[in-house]
Amino acid sequence: MSQNYTGSNPLITTEPYKELPENKYVESVTDSRQLDESEKNGKIEPFLNDEIAPALSVADAIAQMLENLGVSYAFGVAGGAMASLWGALSNSSIEVLNFRHEAGAAFAATEAYFANNRPTVVFTTAGPGITNALTGLFAARGEGAKVILLSACTSAPQRGRWAIQETSTYTLPSGGIFTPGALFNYAITIESAAQLPQIFRKLALAMAQPGGFVAHLSIPTAVQTSLVENIALPQLDVSPFPMTASKEAIAKSVELLSSGPFAIWVGFGARDAAEEILELAEKTGAAVMCSPRGKGIFPEDHPQFVGVTGLGGHASVLTYMEEQPPLRTLVLGTRLGEPTSFWSSALVPKGGFVHVDIDPEVPGVAYPHVETFAVRSDIKAFVKELLQQLPDAPDSTMLLPRPEHKAIEPAPEVDYPVRPEVLMAAIQKIIVEDSDAVVMAECGNSFTWSTHLLQFSEANRYRVSTGVGAMGHAVTGVLGAALASKSKAVGIVGDGAMLMNNEISTAVKYKIPAIWIVLNDARYNMCHQGMKILGLKGADATIPPTNFAMIARGMGAEAIVVVRESDIEAALEQAIASNVPFLIDVVIDADRPAPSGGRNKSLAAQGIKSSAVKNAAKQVSFPMV
């Protein structure tokens, strides 16, 4: 699956600092103040067309801008207030996909970005269209995607007069939705065509910088049809602005990492540096562990891989830290938040961390009392520097702990219902090893089973959301992943998420080859198992039994129900061979405890009381509280 953008007017590439035929890649900064400073320093060289283009509408101009930014897909739900903008997008080269819910559209846009590394668009109408999309956009920001929300809002003369789906400061808070903040890196309401040149400039810079960027352009209905007259829209030639560490930072890192054995902790932010990290590990003999989102960046079948940390992770990591502790750990592209570390002191080496990230606010946040040498740099560029300066380590005969893989017990006489570990073994064989499909795991027990038991040897094949962790992310995001990768994408999801927000109908309409594997246990089982182990009674986490195959077929997809373990592989093979959306409804053993013991211990440390303390170490699940 290609991760490089080679469109006719490229502004973005996943390979930093590599010049493209017509434009160049820039790594810049995220906030508007710093972007303005870059412009003052001459890093941006805009020029205006010699001839003024024929008059066009604001909606058409925005569609042209998005084409020039390399946008291929727009996901959303239309409405009357944004009819002109919807029409402009539909008549552009951008593929417009009409979803059934705005949150699903935003999740799909997020995963499409990670599948092809090109910015994506979410479009909504006024009022509930905007608010429905916010959860998916919150996830896009947390995951580090590049997504632009185009929304409609009420025109100025109608504000405060109870317009249909009125969207104004009379009905919605402006702070955080229509202004930059925790949700949007950049947000603006376009009241005049004269604003477009500066908006285009900001977005071009932002889409070319490293890391994620989520923007919101809100366009009043009347403004969408207004003409762009006597305004020359800029064409940007963006000069390189690489984010590399200083020589002093590199030298200090080499000094610290050369003073004793070190481990490498790989996060999702290092996904473009897989080859370099493998070379660094083999050069130095360092043990490697990864965050749940970092699975596959370093091959999990490599003898130097000691396991996944955090939610759904492996006890082998703790065994390594106890029995062969490194002096320091080189942290590459992970926030070390609760899903990755549970903030466990057992994962802290004696000498602390060398923490590399493009975001200067990340190093030191998760472990504020641990000695941390922070380096702000692109991961790939930093590791390349280390490879040149770190000496080769002598060959080691010491064997590192490996992730535990329990042998699956023989099937009972009646192989019903399906044990989750048996299902994961079949997914490993048919999907992971025998196809190139992207695999996504939904939050909840689907996440923990998949993260713990599946094994990847390639980067960018496994996707989970550990920040927002919204139900419905993988269920709907699988459409964006399949579409943008132009291959199969598989969502391993729970029945609760499937009931909450699925886009089977959308996949059928656009013939997107998404596959859903539903862990059907008639429960919100992460909640159910957690409440049980904590001895908290009375809370109901059950769901009426649902035939998801019947629902999927009713929407036009292919589907099959699996109730016996002996039928799993054949069902998976049928799904992979299909050219249409396909759902596998797997009735699983709801009482098999999911591998989530670390999460429960973290909750206990945060003050969650248990009336069954003696059971606190059991491998069970429990949600965020």
C-alpha cells in the first residue's frame, strides 16, 4: 500500500524534506502565530497570477483550493444550508461520499488520511450537522490526522431570527467550535471572499507541516454563492523547513545512549521510520517495545521485540524491565499516556528517558518526575543521525523475553460459542498473514483481544484509537481505510459499537470492500467484566441478542453468521475473496476474560474501589470512568 502522494499538484509527502517535481515539502509549526513568523522570515514565497481568473463563487474557489492541497475524498452528510458548497465539491475532482451520520464520516476521513497520507475533508450542514461531527473530529485531532471540516452556518441577516437549524452565537458557543482551541488547530467563519487568499495560505502551510492538523471553515449560506471578484488567489511555492534536532541535542543523545544498555519504545509517531528503527535496533542490540498504536512498526516476530505496552499489552515487557533493565529508554513518537504506559513506574529505567517527538509539549508530561532529555525532531531524521554516530554494540548472547502466546486448548466437544482467542488465531492466519488488508480494532474488548494476540511485521497495517477511544471509530473508519488504500480493510468490532454507528449502507452504495468481524456477545463486555470483578452489582451492561448478518444483508451487503469454531476460517476466506462489503457475525464466548488486567490496576491506582480486592490482578476489562 503506497503512502506517497504523487498527484499533479502535490504539497504533501510522507517522506520528509524530499523535493517533488512541482512543489516542495515543508515541516513547519502548528499555531497561527508561528506560521505568521515563518512568513515574515521569508520561508513562504507566494506569488500572484499575472491575470485575474474569471469570477467564480466562494464555494467553487474552496473546492479548487482543496484540489490543490491534494484532497481526494470528502465525507459528510449534506443539507440545504450547504447546498452550494456540496454542489461545488461534487463537480470537482474530489470524490464526495454521502454518509448516514456525520460522526461516521469524520471517523472515515481520519482513517482515509492514515491510509494514503493525503488530507481529507468532512462536510456538514448547519446546526446538528456540525455538532454530530465533533466526536469524529475530536478523534482526528487526537490521532494526528489532517482533516478539514467544511460546515454551513446561518447568514448574517438571518442570525438571531430563529432560522431553520440556526447556527450562530445565538445557538452555539463560538469558543472552541468556530475558533482555534483544543478541538481545532485553526477555525474561521468566512464572511467575505476577500478572506480566501489568507485562509488558503494558512491551510497550505498547515497541510505541509509535520504532525496532524484539524481545521474548521464555516461558510454562511449566502457567502457560498458570492463571487470572488478582483481577488487573485495565491499559488504557493513552499520552501523546505525541516524539523531536525540541533547538533547539540544529537550529541547529548548519543552521549546518554552510549553510557549503557538502552531500550527503544516505539509509538505511532514513528510510523514513517520503520526501516531506520529496525537498523538502529540491530546495530545497537537494543530491546524494542511498542505502544498499542505502534504495533508493526518494529516487526513483532523479531527476536529483539519484547512486547506491546499498555492496554492489551504483554507481561513480557515487565519481565524484561525486571530481569534485564536498560539504563535508559529512547522514546520515539509516543505520548506515554495511560493507554501506552498506565504511568507505571515499572517501565521507568534508572537513567530516565531520551524522548523524541515533533510536539515540544509531549516529553515529560506522562512522567513529570522522571529525568527526561527532550528532543524536538522528526523521528526519521533523528534516527538517521543516531545511525551515523552511535557505535555498533558487541554481539549479545542474552535472550530477551518474548510476548507470551498461550497454546489454545483443544476445542470442546461442542465448539459453540466461539472462544475469542480461537477467532484471533484464525484472523492472524487468514487476514494478517495471507492478505495485505489493513486491520482496525474497535475500543473495548475488541481492542484488547486484537492488540494482545495479533502479530504484525509491517508498519501501517494495524490501527487503533487510544486517545479518544470512541465507539464507532473502527466500525465506520474501516470505510475510509479501504477506500483510500484501494484494498481490503477489516474492522474487528464489538456488537455495542456496531449498533451505535455503522455505515454498512454507505459501503454498499459506493462498493467499498470493507469487512466487519463482529464479536457478538450481547453485552458491553468490557463494562460487564469490569463491574463483575470489582464486585459492583446492579449495573446492566447487556444488549438484546442481535443478528447482525440479517441487518447487513438487509442493507445490501454480504454476511454470514459463525457460531462454531470449525467454521471461522472458511468465513474469513469468503470475506477476503468477496468484492463487496462483507460482515461476519461471530457469536463469541462472553465469559472469556479479556487481557486487560493492566487497565484495572491503573483504575485502582486512580481511586476506583473494589469490593473484591483479592481479584484485582485478574485479567479483566473495565471502561474509562
